[in-house]
Amino acid sequence: MARKRVSSVDINWMIIEQMKDGDDCPGGLSIAIVPDNKHGWRALVGARSQRHLSPRAMRRFAAIEKELQASYALSGD
């Protein structure tokens, strides 16, 4: 199946919206979407945000990233 091409901003908002659904995600989550040779793109959590995320929230973040990587490719970057 071909992956849909979207911008890094769109991927960022998809992750934030899915993270907000959980009860263990702090406000002000800082995420950067960067190109990656192996997966096409990666989502990185800012250092300040990462300190406030629980291990459960980090696992959920990784699962969301993996799910979106299977469906979406980075466009124009």
C-alpha cells in the first residue's frame, strides 16, 4: 500500500491530537518531525517535554509514531 504524503506539520498535529486523548500527557508537548533514512521520518520529543512524560506516555508516543510511519510519508522536506 502506498503511503500518503503529508507535511511535517500535519504529522506533528496528528501525534499531538492522539497524545491529548490520553490522561498522562502534559500540556505544551514539543515535537519535531525529522527525515530519517530507515523509516522516512522520525518524531522527536523535546528535552523539556520528555522529562515530564511518564514511561507509559513514551510507549504510547512510540506506538503512535510507528502507526503513522506505516501510513504517511514526509512530503516536500
